[in-house]
Amino acid sequence: MSVNAYQPVLDPASSGRMFWFDKHDTRVLFGDIRDESWELCDGRRFDVKPDMEMDYRDLPFPDGTFRMVVLDPPHLRHVGENAYMAKKYGALDPEMWQEDLRLMFRECFRVLKPYGVLIFKLNEVQIPLSKILKLCDEKPLFGNKQPILELCERGIRIRVQQPAR
């Protein structure tokens, strides 16, 4: 699949595209290092089927290709190879995770057009955001300054309100 003017957005670690409302939006080039499917314990299929296989540490695009990069990389260092979480979301290398994420940020910012936007999502269960941000040369504009784990430790309850139907 080639990049064209109708794909202004790159998701280089799309996994099962859980982040997206439309998992087949033609404005997005969905990438992942994996291309696989398997059956979940409840019998449903889970597919990691990127439009293009790619490694976010070494993206195959010229500088300034995309207007937006949406980045939801693997965030677990300590997880069994065949664990549900590793299969669904991927896993970081326990030894190389810092260098891998440093390269990921450099590559993702490299392929952004001038004044492009990188949207970064992270689960802080194993690695605090403060450690992740030290791996990025760019300064973030906004984000959650109080990780959910910190809020929970302070006794603040988090509840997600479901929309009315």
C-alpha cells in the first residue's frame, strides 16, 4: 500500500486498532511490526492486520510525510510471551525498551510535516510517563499530569460514566 494525500495520518503501532472508532478509516495508514490472528479464550478472533508492516524504530517514509502520527505503542516490559496482554498489545524488550522508545519518538517526529501533531497514548502500569518523556527530544504541549495510579493511591476513585443510550 502506498502513502497518498488521502492518508494524512500514520499509526505505526496499530495492533488491533482498538483506539479507533473506524478501524478501516482510509485517512489512516495502519502499521504494525506484526501481522497475525488468533482465537481469544471466549472464541472471538483477534486480528493484527496492518495496511503495511513496519517497525516504528525505523519507518520506511521520507521526512515530513504525515500531518499526524497517532502513537499507542506497547507499554509492558514484564509480560509472558504468550500472555493475553502481550498478544493483544505487543510487549517492550525488557533490556532495550528505553533505546527502542527513543528511536520510536525520533522516527515518528521525523515523518511529521512541519507543525504536524503527534498524539501519544500510554498506560503507566509498568513505566511512569516521567521516564518515557525523558526519551523524547520534543516537549509535549499537554497531557495528564497526575497518572491514574497516583490518583488511586491518594484515594481518589476513578469511574468512567457510560453514555446514555
